[in-house]
Amino acid sequence: MIDLEKVLLNIVKPICSDGDAVMVKQMESLDDNEILLYVYAPNEDIARLIGRQGSMANSIRQMLQVASRIEKKRISVKFEAL
């Protein structure tokens, strides 16, 4: 079983200016076929993680979709400011 929290943290940490302040948490979802991941980062890093018109966020989500195929579940990634 892949630790998707660790995979997501390894993707977003180098993008942020303060990588030590970034946290990734897996939350419970109402749907059994969904994995819900939250990325918590400072405000300036959230803007960097989302990107222009959400392009960076969509790219991060696509990378995790590839990792989630092994789990055979859908992944939702949400970005929140600290």
C-alpha cells in the first residue's frame, strides 16, 4: 500500500519556500472509493502551489491520480492556508 500522504508531501515540499511549514493530512471521506488529502501551507506558498488559474494544483492532482491507480480509488486534493 502506497503512503499517499508521503508522496504528496514529497511533491509539494520542494515547491514551497518554507518546506518545513508544509503539512499533508489524510481526512475521512463520506465516499468509500475516495481518498481526501489536505495540504496545509503558509499563504504565500498556497498561491505558489495553486498557480495561475490552478495549473500547478491540477498538475499535482494528475500526478497523484497515477499513484492512486494502485489503490483503485479516487483522490481529492485540497489546499488550505495555515
